[in-house]
Amino acid sequence: MIQTEVKLNNIKKSFGETHVLHGIDLDIKPGEFVVFVGPSGCGKTTLLRMIAGLEDITSGELMIDGVLSNDLPSSKRGVAMVFQSYALYPHKTVYDNMAFGLKIAKTPKAEIDRRVREASEILQITDYLDRLPKALSGGQRQRVAIGRAIVRDPKVFLFDEPLSNLDAALRTKMRVELATLHRRLGATMIYVTHDQVEAMTLADKIVVLNKGKIEQVGRPLDLYNKPASLFVAGFIGSPQINFLPKEFAERYGANTVGVRPEHFRVEAGGAIKGTLKHAEKLGNETFAYIHAGVLGDITARIDGTLAAEPGQTIELGFESQHIYKFDSSGKRIE
């Protein structure tokens, strides 16, 4: 499998007077699994489609494998895209769906057969090659869509929210399969999702987008432990980080402070006191939802063996090294 570098230099996108992307600079190393993540409307799918050649680039430079690719048609860029909707031909078998693009490219029949069977073995769908898509589960259909990309032997794989149509259990299973596939192929992969759990579990590098700009780029745990802004701190992490207001933050020399749920501990005389609204008891842990007066609602991840019932008073403490401090512009204070 080819490993390819992708570079974006000051990429901008406008639809008429509406500016969608505001100068994206990004280096994607050969063989990296990079995830674009952010809320709806942040520009992540538009950016992916520009790399694929499905959207025009307003300005800037897109380099794929060292070649300026702004004006190259999709078929010449060496990319393969896996869509959210699978986009399979319902009247064609799994084999024919995977082989179709190669047939159009007039690839020799023996080579088509070799590539389809090799990809089907990688994805464990060999037993389904004679079936129609309607006879497959959602996860199997997604494997076929990925197989159709693999047979093209692309320079770059592009994934547009490929797991969003699957149920929660199957999404978890497919995340593992995608991570395993990346390690096996060693290919450059760019993946779009709004789900920060997918980003954290799949990515070598996460690109957090907000309103058409990059908020932060980094390894998953770097973004979790050292968020550059309020936005990144609030977007990365589940359950979401707790932000405490200025009245509380001023004692730490900040405009806002953040404390992640797992960094709270229940202790008498803790800095925060509130009333338990609800407790989600999951066995090994409990998510406690607490109303703390002027500090608002707080989520704490506490020991699952701790007795916690709605209406009781909870006092919480935390270590100062676990505080994230932010200034009035939303930037983290080191």
C-alpha cells in the first residue's frame, strides 16, 4: 500500500459571499490516520470534499504526493472515498460492486479478481461476494463500501462519517475494525466525524475545526490533557468537562476554569457543595449530576460503590494540577 503525504496551504472556500473555510494549513504525513472533528457547520465535510475533488478550492494549494492537485479531476488524484450512505448498487452483487470501478478503468479481469478477493479476505466478507446489498447488515454493507475503496489501491483513503448510520454496538465494533485495517494497510487515511469518541479512538492526529478554522491539531491525549481553548476542552472528552464561572475562577487567576468529571472526588469540606439531581449508576462508576448553586450544574465521575441518592448534599474537591484555566478570550492559560 502506498503511503502518501497531503499538504494544505492556506486553503479557503467560499460559496458566493459566504466564507466557509478561512485559510487551512495542515500537513498530513504518509501513513497517518487523521480525523477532522467538529460540530455541524464547522467545515469538516467541505474540506474533505475539496481534497476528494468534489468541491472546488477557492484559493490556496492542495498538494497530494508532492503534486499540486487543485485542478486535477477526482479520478486523477489517487484518492478513494467511503461515504456515510454506503452508495452501493442495489442490483449488483458484492463482488460486482467492488469490481465496478476497476471494470470502468478497463483493468484486466484477472487483476480485478485478485484485488476483489484480496480485499474481501482483509474485510472478512468473502462469504458474501455473491449476495446483493439488501441481504447484508449495515456493518457488512459498510465493509463492502470500504472494500470498493481498497481495490482501487488509492494513495489516500477518505471517510465521510462512515459509521453514523450504524447502531452504537456496531459502531464500536467497526471502530476496532477500522483501526486494525489502518495498521494492516499502513495507508494515509483522512476521516470526518462529529463524534469525538470516534476521533479519540481512531486518530493518530486530530484536527479540531470550529467555524471554518482550525482550533487545534494534535494527538488525541494531547488535546485531552492540553486543550488550547475553551472550545477544544469542551468538545473533547465524554462526559463533557465542567466549566466554572468567573466568581469561582478568579481565585485561580482565570476568567473560567475547567475540571473534568473524573478529577472530582467526594470529600467533606470540598471546595464545591451542591445537591445531587440524578445519579447514573453503571456498576464500576457513577455519573453524579449535581446542582451547585451559582456555579451551575456539575457532572462528577465517582466511585460506583459510593451511596448516592437524589436530594442528598454532595461536597466535591479536586487537585489544583487538574484545573484548566482560561482567559477572557477563551484561550488556555499555561
